[in-house]
Amino acid sequence: MTSNGTRVSPWRWIPTLYIAEGLPYFAVNTLTVLMYTNMGVGLKEMAFFTGWLYLPWVIKPFWSPFVDLIKTKRYWTIAMQIVMAVTMALVGLLLPTSGFFATTLICFWVMAFCSATHDIAADGYYMLELEEHEQAAYVGVRSTFYRIASVIGQGGLVILAGALEERCSTIATAWSYTFYLLSIFFVCIYLYHLLWGMPQPKNDQPRQGVTAGTIIRDFCMTFVTFFRKPYIWRAMAFMLLYRLPEAMCVKLLQPFLKASIAEGGLGLSTAEIGFVNGTVGVIALLAGGIVGGIAISRGGLKRWLMPMALSLALPCGVYCWLAMSQTDNFMLICTAIAIEQFGYGFGFSAFMLYLIYFSRGESRTSHYAFCTAFMALGMMLPGMAAGWIHERLSQINLFGGVGPQGYINFFWWVMVCCMATIVVSMIVKIDPKFGIKGS
């Protein structure tokens, strides 16, 4: 609603806002992996340093209360969009230079911090601008456009970069153009929201009578109550380890798809990776999530947790098969990754619902923020170590094969990590009725 009382349709700003929320996340955590790999950065260094880029989402709860103190949610949302546009342009400018790895990492760090802050402000704006019944009505819309951002970020932009790699003189130039285009898009988003798209809610004001001292005190109390919840250590183990197989895979999957047959990979082009991982994979992931939500609504989280844990963990075996067979059949590769991503989407439904379940009670919003921070930490630490583990396993020939064995051994290590997913799913405590529709 504008300041003069005129009602603005949520369709004016929700689609663009949640595309703007999703794209930087995927640029920071997905595009960097393939881009640095294509530009010759070693797997160990790439995985370790890009793993650090998760940190702003890990520590987000520590500074999110201060967004309430300074300016408005609309101000923070729009300000972060133009800062991210500048950092994207800087990435494009710095990629062709000799010291591109260190300088662009700094840009991605700033982009990650701004993206996490944008998440805080955009979600707060969503709750201020919409009435409670509208928040529920439009939650599917915001989720849909965030998923569209996922397809664009992991599929469209990668396909574009792959097409440019074939036409430009260097790989660095191709990725520079990709980030220039992304920057221009964010400048347009910024101007649209600033001038027309995002109205100023009447109650979007800095919190009155609240100081940094009171926020810190309240935060400490919330922190204490979170760690006093029943079965907290089992819950933390679940948050950190349930996604361990995915956390191990996420930094090395694209390099595996890109590496040549002689290097133990599948030898796909950048454009093919964008299609199989960012289009086929994302669609299968979303389908798995939808089916998972329906299943839980009918049987409850407790009943479906173990089947979903197995669904998330066991399909990782397709990567063992791909690494050992090194098939050149593109349809088989697409099918294998679709199976794994559908299983992951199905299993991930249980994880997100458990975070909601564990956050119930007093300070549920703040406790949920802590849960998502542990979720991000569970993705960050294994991802940082993945390159080092691959390097060590490359020195071992477990199966007596010919040629590089690093990816084969690594994906069998991922299958060992699946045991953690199964164990933590066995130890958590859940109300049998939770998640059943109508309960």
C-alpha cells in the first residue's frame, strides 16, 4: 500500500523481488564453482575458498536484528540490489586480469553479504506489506519465482556462458559478459523497485524505543532458550549431518561433469552442464519436493522421515555409476541426475519441515533463523573439505581400474557419508501427528 492509501497489487513486486533474492545466491554458490573450474583453478582451492562464501548465510541471525534499527525494509532491499549490481560488474571487469581469483573472491564475499542482508529485508518487507491472509495466499507465488531464479541461475546463465565460451577469445571474456549482463539486469531491477515496483508500507519504519543494547540482550536470551530446547544436541546433529552427502557433492559435481574422460570426468560442455544440472536437475528437484510435501501431509513427518532420508542418500549412487562407466550418452546422464535430484527434493522436504517443527514455541522466528544457520554451516564445512578429500583419494586405486580414480573414490566416499543421514534420522524425536493435514 502506498503512503496515500492506494492499494498496490502484490503481483507488481513479488515476482521481481524473489527473482532478485534467488539469483545472487546461485551466482555466489553455483556459478563460481563452474567458472573457477573452467578458468583453471585447482579443485582443492576452488572448493575451500568458495565454501567460505556460505558464511554470510551462517551468521545471518547475528546481524538481522540490526536491520530493524536502521532505515526501512524497503531501503535495505533496494540498497542491496544496487550494491550487488556493482559487485557483479566488478566481477566482470576483474575476471580477465592476472589476479582474478583473489579479487573476484572479494567481490563475491561482498555480494554474498549483500544477498544475505537482502534476504532478511525482503522477507521482512513481504510480511509488512501483506496482511496475514495474503502472506499465506502468495507464499506459493514467491516460492515459484524463487525457483525460476534457480533455473535462470543454474541453467540459463550457465548455458549462456557456455555459448559465449565458444564465441569469445577467452573463457574469462565469456564469463565477464555473463556477469555484465547479470549486473545490467540488477540495475533494471533496482530502478524498477525504486521508482515504481515497491510501495512504501506505512508500518515500514525503524523500531522505536529499541537500541543496540536491548537487541543484543534479547538476542542472547533467544540464543540461551534455543540451546535449552529438549533434545537440542540430537537436533543439531540432524541439522548438520542430514545433508552431508549433498554438501560433499555440491562443490565437485560440476567439475566432474566438465572434466575430460582422460581426467576421470564426463567431458560435458559448459552449455550441456547448464542444461543437465540447471534445467533437468532443477525440474526434477522441484517435482520431488512437491511429492514429498504431499506425502508428509498424508502420513506425517515421523512416518516419512526414514524413507525420505533413504531417498536423499541412496540415489547419490548414480554418481558412482557415472564415474565408473563414464558414459557419453547424454540422455543417460540427464536421467541419472534427474533421478538423484528427484530423490534429493523428496528427502529435503523432511529436512525443512523438521526445522519448522523444532522451532515451535516461544521465539519461533528467531529459533528458525538459528536452524537455518546450522543448515548453512552443514553445507559450508563439508564443501570446503571436498577438494582436499578428492585430492587424497586420487592417490588410491580402490577398484583396480585404469586411469584417474579420484572421482570414483570420491563418490564412493559420498556413499559412506550417507550413513550419517540415516543415523541422525533415527535419533531425532518427532510428534507422530506433526505434518498430517488437519492435525
